[in-house]
Amino acid sequence: MPRINLLPWREAERKRRRQEFGVGVVGALVFAGLIAFLINLQMQGAIDRQNERNRYLTSEIANLDRQIAEILDLEQKKQRLLARMQVIEQLERSRPEIVHVFDQLVRTLPDGVYLTEIKQTNRQIQLKGVAQSSTRVATYMRNLDASEWFADPSLHILETKGTSEGGSEFTLNIVQENPLLPKSEAETVASTGGAR
């Protein structure tokens, strides 16, 4: 005999499909959530590693900055020491210079000329004195110009006294030179004003 299924099989089929669809949706959501969690976990790990690298680089940069500052400080100290050494070397070389200057002042002084004052400012020397005549002052200037320790004598004041002794008061300037120094070094000393 034929069987007739009177149960609402279509309803049961729809219900089963809805359940399968619901299970599939829930499974897909769980799977998507799991993938999102894993991606988030991986990204957070990458961010943490990068932050750790950044901290390391920042600390190393700070160390390098300190080392650079120390190096610059050492360079400045080195430059100061070199400058001091140069000054000391110039002083050592120019130590006998004043002896030569006074010796040449005496050797170039003609008879009848007397110095009353000598004043030095850097490499400029100002001489004040008394001469029996203006021709003796001119002779003195020629003698100074011929000396290798002096250059550029220039007369600033020449006053003739009206006394019975006669005589002339004079003021002249000369430039001190050092023939013992090489030419380039003598120019450096002259431009810096000497090492006194």
C-alpha cells in the first residue's frame, strides 16, 4: 500500500535549512572573529617590536650625541692647546728680540741725539728725544731705516728750542721687525700684534 507522508515536510526542510544557515553564519562569524583576532595580535606584536626598535635607536642616538659632544669638546681643547703652544713657541723665538731691539736703538743713535722716552704698542715703537740739530734727527731716521730690526721710521713732531743750548725735541715712530723669523711668520706676528 502506498505511504502518504502527511507531515509538513516542507516546514521541516525550511527549518533545517535555517538551522544550517544559522550554524554557517555563526561559524563564519566565529572564523572571521578568530582571523581578526590573529591579525590584531600579529599587528600588535609588530607594533611592539617597532616601538622597541625605536626606543633602542633613540637611546643609541642619545649615546652618539653625548659622544659627539665629548669629541667636539676635545677638539676645542685641542685647538686651545695648539694655540697656547704656538704662543709659547713665538715667545721662545722672540725672547732675545728685545735685546736686539735695544742693541739696535743704541747702535743707530748718532752723536748729539739723546732719547728721553721709549714706548712700544704691539709692533709700533714711539721714540721721544732731544737732538742738537734737525740734521742729526734725519741721520737717526736713516740709521733706523737701514737697520734690519726696524722699518718705516716716520717723524711726527720736531720742535726747535730757542734756548742758548739750541737743540730740537722730536717724536718719531718705527715698526719693529724680526729678521730671525721666516717672512710668513713675521707677517703673522705683525698682524696679531706680537706675542707680548
